[in-house]
Amino acid sequence: MSDIHRSAAEGFTASAAKYVQGRPDYPAELDDWLRSDLALSPGKVVLDLGAGTGKFVPHLLRTGASVVAIEPVAAMLAQLIQLNPGVDAKQGSAEAIPLAAASVDAVVCAQSFHWFAHKEALAEIGRVLKPGGVLGLIWNVRDERIAWVAELRRIFDAHAGDAPRFHTQAWRGVFPAEGFDQIRERQVAHGHTGSPQHVILDRVLSTSFIAALCAAERQRIAEQVWELISTTSELAGKTEVTMPYVTATYSWRKVG
């Protein structure tokens, strides 16, 4: 796992179970994106790259396509296999995908591309894609137009260090990319509803660079989060809350 950022290797190993609870699912509207922009259907093969615990796998399966899931962190892969029995799941990285050349019709990176947004990984993605195949990127992004969600970012940012993040937009630096034509970008409003423990606290504690901290520091962060919850009128005393997200998708077609 030497090519995996330390925050991902250590944090996701420590927080695999919290990741399952704290991370939102994806909106139903994505089924249309998968069938239209990514052209997934029965008979097609799709690679879920950096698949994590497999939260996006059910959406891929609903298209009727055959799904291959690749994940470098063993603890996350174990959760994926447990939660998605029968799915072809392998350990591997974006720089060394254990698949043959031109073997998949689409590559999907759900919450993962920012970890390997460089030319080497993009070249490897291009290698396994068939001509005309599609690369699809997707993120659930916290909607920081909401004041208390923006305040959560202060807690995140204090510990981010050099960990790659969607919010920096640094991942866009590899595009435009030779051999790929952009199709489109889409956004849809989304929400994660449940107890404050699961949708707010577990979301914070499942963040790679926070999960990699020592126990005392994680406890201090948890106390900050509970303080925010208890002093925010929309959250205080509630047994069920909704974390607002914007789900953003991007797609490119392999040309040539």
C-alpha cells in the first residue's frame, strides 16, 4: 500500500465500520446518469475503482451490468465483500488495476478520484477502458450554503493537512486529458437522514485524516461536533436530522 496516501491507508483502515454508517447513500436520480451518460446496461462491464466499502455497488448492479470492484485498503475491501456478497471484488490500486486491457465499458470513481488524480492513474484507467468507454466521477459534497454545515468545515479543515480532497478542486488539474472527451457535469440535491450520531458525528470521524489521529484527538473533535449540534437550533434535541449534500457527477469518453 506504499502508493496510497497515509491518511487513506491509516484512516480508512481505522474507520471502515464508521464509513458504512456515516457516509450517505446516493440519490435515485443517479440511475439515469449510469444508464444515459455511462451507457450501462446488461452485457456491459463496469469497474468501481476505489470502491471503499461498496456503497455505490448496488446502484451499479441495478443497471444490469457486470460489476468489478477494486479497493486498495484491506479493511474497506472486507466491508465491501461482507455487504455485497457475490460481487467480483479485488485488492488493487488505480495505478495498477488487476484487469486486462480494454476489458471494461465504464470506470466509476465514487468518492475516490481525488486520491489518485494524476496522469499515471488516468493512463491506467484508459488502458482498461474499451474504446468509446466512459469514465464517471461522483462525489456527495456537503452543502455548505447551510450555516451549520459550513461550520463543520472549520472542524474538518483544522486537521486536513496535505490529504487530497474534492473541495480543493486540485483533481481537476489532470483534465483536459489526452484520449478523453468530456461529456457533461451534473448536480442534484441530496440528503442523509438519521440520528445525529450517524449522519453528523460518524461522518466526521470517518474522514480519513481524522480517523488517522490519536484517540485523544478524535475525542476532542467529537466533543466539538456535539457542541455544534447542541447549540444549533435545527439540530439540538433532535433524534433525527438531515445532512444536506449536493451530488456532483462528471463523465468523459475514451476516444480513439
